[in-house]
Amino acid sequence: METIAIDVVGMHCQACVKSVSTAIQALPGVGRVEVALDSGKATISYDPSVANIAQLRGAIEEAGFDVG
């Protein structure tokens, strides 16, 4: 497993945090996901043989948020 922190732009409440978390967790190969509203970061543990950074970023964008 590898861990990456991605800046998430546009989160304003806990519902936003849940949307981002749910979108990322739905991807195959994703382990732990922590999304912090105060820092605007999503910290993701994932298996790079199954998921890649582009897919992680894409899930966040599909949830309606921008990545920094």
C-alpha cells in the first residue's frame, strides 16, 4: 500500500467530506481514506497495482470537487 495526500478544493461542510470519502472508497484497491475539512486534504492509502493517482483524482472530481 502507498499513501498520498491530495488537496481537495471546494469542501465547505461535513457532507462534502462524506461525498469525497465515499467517492474515493468506491474505487478498487483503496484502503484507508481520511478527508479533513480544515486542511482541505484527502489522505488515501491505496494499492498502486490496482488503483492509480489519476483514478483517485478523477473520483474526487466526479464527486463535484476540484483537486489542487
